Amino acid sequence: MATWKKVAVSGSDISQFNNDAGYITSITAQNAFATASYDGTLLLADDANGNLTFASSSNQGLTISANAGTDTLTFGLSAIPNTSLANSTISGISLGNNLNDLTVDNATLQLDSGTTYNGGTAKTISVKDGGIDTDAIATSLGTIGVNSFTGSFSGSFVGTTDLPDLTDGNGIADFTYDGSTTATISVESDTTTGGNVVGVSVTANGVGINVDNIDGTGLSANGSGLLDVDYGSTSGTAVQGNTTITLTQTAGEIDITGTAAQALGGGPSYTIGLADTISGNRTFSGDTITINNDLIVQGTASFQNTTNLEVSDRFVLFASGSTGTGDGGIVVQQATQDVGELFGYDSGTTRWGVTSSFTANNSAYTPDAFMSAVTTLASTNPNTSGPAARYDAVGNIYVSSGDESIWIYS
């Protein structure tokens, strides 16, 4: 009868199986320890009746206490004397003694109590009120008052006795400034610009420019203080606002919304798109053609010179047109066209399997061999509480996550 049967592996105990009667006859026949040693000294080796003893030397600080009721050993370090420490002094002072006194002058610095500190108790050090006076401040910085600083700076900035001069340029009234005296900056009331010289006037109402002296390609002064724009199709001329543009379309290729003539000056607007139905043969060239949504091919799709098929989807659905159960799989062609090795799903046994010399246009197959499925649950006996019944098939494996036992169905 086919059932789940336990597999003996490395580390298995005989008591895991049914034939363990008499395997352990008496606890006295077993050693409590196989070996025990410390720092190379052998304490116990294959001794069925030996005792393992823990001891502590007096005045060394390590204490050991035992509780037979709870089988507990407790180790403590609370009684270690200072003399047992590897370093029993700090700066030559034995542990437990105060350090040499640190003394403050009680004039510039002060403690919250007394004038010395030897590490015995916590103290706070601070600057004493009035402890720092102007005698400790360089005389070149002037005089420091309670809330103010008076005096002057001497020396140089950027290697000079004065700041570099700041002077006027075009359109700015004459002035100089080197940081030593106050200066005022103002715009000249009448000046000119570079290039084509143009008069500029500055008044309380703003800045005025005489355009009669301005000329250039496509621009001309009309003598009344205004500029005229030249229209034309040559470089430097403008397009007149009432000039129109007309777009035409070809049926079966491009759709254009708003084909009537529109004035350029009115901000013409056209919508250009692909026709819903494109007629005739069309060729798309380029290394990558991307289609963001569904592609429906109602004829035959031909993929030429495809060496490797790359599918970015994580899951691929086969037999998507099926409405019932059935077989299916992947065929790797061998020497004969459309015939090869099949890896497929067998609906009759609800298992994956393989077979050879399979013709790809068949709708069903009989496996030569099956793929073993591995299942796992917490149950330690899959015969009483195990995986789904579909996995009760010869060759399948069960691994318990409870006791890590391994079972095979046979």
C-alpha cells in the first residue's frame, strides 16, 4: 500500500522509527559526559562514574554557588579585591585612595565648594565673576565694557591700507569710493550707449530711448519715434500676422483636425494623428518598436531571424483559449521538424512530467517520467495530517518543519 514513509538521513536516531525497543536499556549505561577539559587539562574522559567539580579560591573575588533543586551554578564577581586586578593603581595612586589635589586660584576660576579637587566627590568649576579683566585683552582691540565694544581696527584689507576703489561707468554720475568716506551713486541725466550710439535720457518719469537712430535688418525708424517691421520671406524679416497656413491630409495615412486655412497671427491650431484604419503596406524601421497597449494580430504573425525569445512578464499563460482541463507544455525540437522533447503538465495525473519524440500539434501526452514535488508543513507525520491529496503520488517528498523529518511517498 502506498503511503508516506520516513527516510533515514545523517543524524537520524533509531528512536525515530518503530524498531527502537531495547535500544536504550538503562540510563546508568550512558556517560553523562563523553569528555570535559579546560585550557588543555583533561577533566573527564569516558568515565561513567566521574564527578565534575567547580571550585573557587578564597580572596580571589570569583564566587560560585550551586542550587541542586534547579541544577543551577551561579558565578559572581562582586568580591574581587583591588589587589587582584592587573592594574591596581591610577597614575601611581592605589585604587580606593583619593588622587592628588587639583587647586584653583579662586580669583579667575572657582569651585562650587572649597578650592581643591582630589576625585573624592563631584565638584563644578566655573569662571569667577570679574575674574577676567581688560588686562588680559590685547590693547589693539580697544576697550570691552559690560555690553559694548569700543575702539578701532588698524591694518590692511586685501593687502592695502584702503579698500580698492569703486568708480563710475557708462550711465553713472562721476564718483569714487575706497571705504574711507561716504559716497553717493546716481544715474547720469543724459548719456549714450555703445555700438550704434543711441541717446538715452533719464527723467523722473523713467528712461527714454531715441529710436530714430536705431536701424537693422528688418527694422527701420519712421521718423516719428516708432519702429517699422519689414515683412517678407528672407532672413531678418517677419511673417505678417494675417498670413495663413493650410495643412492637407491623405486618407488612410494621417488624420488632421482643422484643415481650413488659419492666420499665423491668430495662433493656428491643428491636431495631427494616425487614421483609425491605415491602408496599404507599411514598414516600421528602427531597432525598437514599442506598443504600450494590446496588439491584436488577426492574421499570421511571422517572427523572422529570432535567435532567442526574451519575455519580460513574470508569468506566461498557455492555453488561454481553453474552457476545460487538458494537457500542455513546452516542446524543444530536435532533429525532426515540430518533433522534440516535451516538458508538460498531465491533466489526468495532475502532475508535471516529460516525454520524448513528441509531435507539437498533439493535444495530449503520456509522461515517461514525473517531476517530484516537495511539500512542507509542521506535521511530524504526513499520513495523519499532511499535504493536499494531489501530492499523494509516487516519488513526491514531504519535509516536516516541526521535527525536520523527511518522508517519501511510495
